[in-house]
Amino acid sequence: MKSTPLHILFVLSAVLFWSCNDQCKETRVTRRFSTVTLSLMELRTLVKTESPRLMEKPGKMYVKGKYLFVNEIKEGIHIIDNSNPSSPKFVSFLRIPGNGDIAVRDNILYADSYSDLVAVDITNPSSPSEVERLKNVFVSGQFEGGNWVVNESVGSITDQNVDYVTETVTVNCEENVSPNFWWGGMLVFADRAFFGSAASSSAPQSAGGSSGQAGSMSRFAIHNQFLYTVGQNNLRLFNISNPKKPVDFKNINFGWGIETIFPYQNKLFIGSATGMFIFDNSDPSNPVQLSSFQHGRACDPVVVHDDIAYVTLRTGTACAGTQNQLDLVDVSNASSPQLIKSYQMENPHGLSIDFPTLYLCEGEHGLKVFDVADKFGVDKHQLAHFKDMDAYDVISLGKTLLLIGKDGFYQYDSSNPKDLKLLSKIPVGKAI
Amino acid sequence: MRRKILFLIGLTLAGASLRAQELLDTKRKFYVNQTEFGILAGRVKYPNLYNGNQEQVDNKFSLTVQTFNGIQIDERFATGITVGMDWYKAALLNPVAVGFRYNLTKKSPVKLFATADVGYGFTWFHDDSEGFDTKGGLMINPGLGLKYGRKNGAAFTIAMTYKRQEARVNKPVLWDQTERSEERIYNRLALRLGMSF
């Protein structure tokens, strides 16, 4: 064989490959909003008890006695009998359209339903019934990044439904655009920012009457004879001295981008996009703003123990922060809170303190447990880091730890904080 | 996946070294090295986001180097391990592969040979940007080459092969996204020059 035909064969084979194209497909899951108009008249007829259903998009959680209340974002509330934490049982599903927050006093559950505050008698958890409704007390709100507003003159709610759309696009195989933090933040918006976080084994909510326990990202709090609710830029008080007959009591406008409320002793700690507000609540009917602790733009649940407030800031929230950190703030003088120290975190979400143990959710990075006795050396006293879970919110009940994440609701035996033992798990989308 | 491939490579080595023992008895040369460098030429067609999603075609050239170390099983056939480095624009990959070389012609001064490498591209030396996570993937690289040189001596080689390299990138999310990832397949014409002995 001579070399010429060889060369020809060789070149021919090359031609076959000549048209090689790189194939790069980018898959994105994007949040899409579609605007819907709902009739208030109809919404107000829809509160009812249904048979238990699966968790799909769990929101905030609330604990009262042996019952757990887990919000299904915009749909209602799962009522769960948790007398045996190793095997929680769904009791019923309380349908409340537009529900996001929960608070319980004695046998009355307070829930928001878009613009209304609904009081539900849960004496018999398997068939709760609506006992009172305060109309048009909330004017706007947000679920998963979608906004709703009430139009009182026509009696309608304009809401944005959220869908997650998966799309695949062809890209050029090299686009390496770093996400701009500002946009990144605005976007990820919902990463369930308004998702229940949970906090405080120091059980701040009680005092006078028996209430349950909410999370560090709750917008509802009960203290003495009042139910405190925060909206985007206001604090609204309801007098619940007769739990069955809540009365719209007072509205205080301040700040903006308000997210969370955490009552502690005779103070209210309010987390907003611009910082933390501290209200003196020694007269529960008349909270007075003492100070605001301003930090960067980032929102943040707050929990408090003694004179120290634990504030987390994270990126990827509605507040578009650029920091991922845990701040310890000295609030012994509530009129002038002072930073003790900042600690770098990965992506902190809800938190809960059972002094000296601090539980901190790190989103997809799991759950971290710190001993915070040494306020200047929190990072040196990390007791444990559980990575094999997705953690958004946590409530410490002393011996038990309730944790909620994207994939489900977990309960742990936390008698030894270094070694959490899984008691039970309710996976999202599955019955137990 | 990686484990399987490493296992396969191990097997090949073990097999080849056994065979080498037999070959030691004959006088034939049994160790083969072929070191090459070249370019990976390709194109990419995509809708350009910054230009009204009009379709755009870009040419792509990446540098590649690789070295094949193997055992001459018989006069035509050699097998061994190919280790290389490919500088793709957004990924630096290190393929580790089982390699085969087969002489299609025996006698002519210019020999035509077939070449094939199958393995996995690793990202050992790739440094991701903040938020990105690049993972390697399967690599196959069959083709033809010409060898100019003395029989069993040092030779100059030129090879034209098709290279397919997979990779996967997890990316930080942008506007209103909750997840973002990319499946990459590099389809390239690899043009290589090299030496073998």
C-alpha cells in the first residue's frame, strides 16, 4: 500500500469530525408569577376542616402543647398530634386560603387569611371551627415572593401565583457570569424568606393565658392580652383578653420591609430588611420604639437570650443582603444596642436558642450547633455540623428539636446537642 | 462511575504487564510511549442572549496534551494508559483513559494507525469561580493517525481524532431561579502532533 491513498483516507476521516459542535444545555428552574384576582366574598366562605393531606410546601410551624401546626403556604394548616414525637399523626387539615402565620392562645388559633384575621376554635382539633373574623386588617403581603394586595372598594384580592418552571436552553459552554449579589438576592426572594423559621426555647410568648411557641421568622406573637402582628411597615395589635373575640386594637406604622417579631421579656424585637427594631413593651397595649439597630440590607430572624440578641443575615433573600453572618448584639441597654461580634456563616436561616446551645439553620448546608457561652468565641465552640439535611427552620423545645427543610419536617432528640437522634420525619409529598 | 473506570484501567495494566512478561522472552520492543500535543477544534451554536437571542456560531480552539504509555502486545497492537490535560475555556480537565493503538499497515514507511482512548475527565486542577461547581465526565477519543519513522524506532506522529468529553456544572442561581445547572458535551476534532518511541 502506498502512502498517498493512506493520506487521502486520513484526510477523509478528518472531514467526518470537522463539523463537531459542542452541545451545552443549561437547565434552570425559574419562578414565574401569574396574577389572579380572588373574590373576598368567596374566600370568606372557604375556611373549613378537611381530611389530612400531604405536605407540599410547608411554611411556618407553631407548637402548642402536644399539637403541631404546620402551615401549608397559602393553603391552610396541618394539625398534627405530636404526643409521641417518634410517630406524629396528622389529625386534620384546616383549610384557610391565604394563610401564612399562626398563633394560638388557649383553644383559639389565630391565622391570617389574606386581608383577614381568623380566629378558629381548636378545642376539638379534628374538627376546628371558625369563631370570629376581623375583616381587612392586613392590606398586603407576600408568599414565596409573590405579592398580594387587597382592594377594599371592590372586595377583591389581587394575588400572584407562583409556579416553578423548568426550562432548558442551549448555551455557549463557557458563560461564567458570576451572579450579581443584588440581583441574586432579589431573585431568590422567596427562598421561603417568609417561611416559618422557628425559635426560642426560652418560650417568650407565654405570660398570661397559655400560648404556644412560634419561630424566629414568625409575624405573629402573643404577649399578655395582645396578639402582635407585623406587616410590611406596621405593627398591629389585637386585644385577645377574650380569646374568642379578638378586637382590632392599635396600629403603629414604622420602618419598612418588616419580617419578623420576637417578644422577649418586656420587649419586642422586630427584624426588618434594614435592621432590628426594639420596642419597649412594658405597657403591652402601647409598645414604644426604643431604638433600631441598623446594619446592611439583609433580613434576619432575631432570637434573644438575656442581654444578647442573635441576629442572622443572609444573602438570597428579599432583602438582598451581601452578608452571610451571625451577629451577636448587646441589648442590655435597649435604647442603644451595641454589636458584640460578627461571625461568618454560609447561608443562615432560622435559629433557635436553648442557652447555651444555639441551633442555626444553614439552608442546604445543614444545621449547625454552637455553644454560645463565650460570646467572643462562638466560632470556636461549634459543637456539631449536620450536613445531610436541608435546614430552614428550627424550634428547640429543650429535649426535642423540630426542624423543617425543603424535603420535610424532622424531629430530633436533642438531649445531647452534639449527637442529635432522629425521632421521626415527615417527608414532603408523602403521608405518614 | 469513576471507580469503574479506574478499575478498568487497573485491569488493563495488570493484563498488559502479564503479557509483557511473555514478551520479555522475545526480543521485540514492548514499551511504547506516545506523547502528543495539539488543538481541540470545535464550534458551538447558541442563541445569544445579548443579541435578541439570535443564533450565533463561535469557533472554539482548546489546547490539549496527552501521553500514552503502554505495552506492545504484538506487532500491530499496543495498549496502555493515556493521561492528558485539556484546557477548555471554562474547564480544565484531566482525562485518564485506557488507550489502544493499532497499526493498520505494516510495511510502508508511513504507517496508518488507529487510536482510541476511553476514560474519564477529572477536574483535579480546575479552579471553580465562586458558586460554580464543575464536575468531569466520560471521555471517548477514537481516530486515525499517521506515523513517520523507522520500524520500532522513534517516530513522528500526526493524529486526527474525534473527542467527546462530558462535564457537568452546577451554577449559582440568577434572577428568580431556584436551580441552575449545565450539561456539557464537548465534541471536538482533536488534531495532534507527537513523538512515539
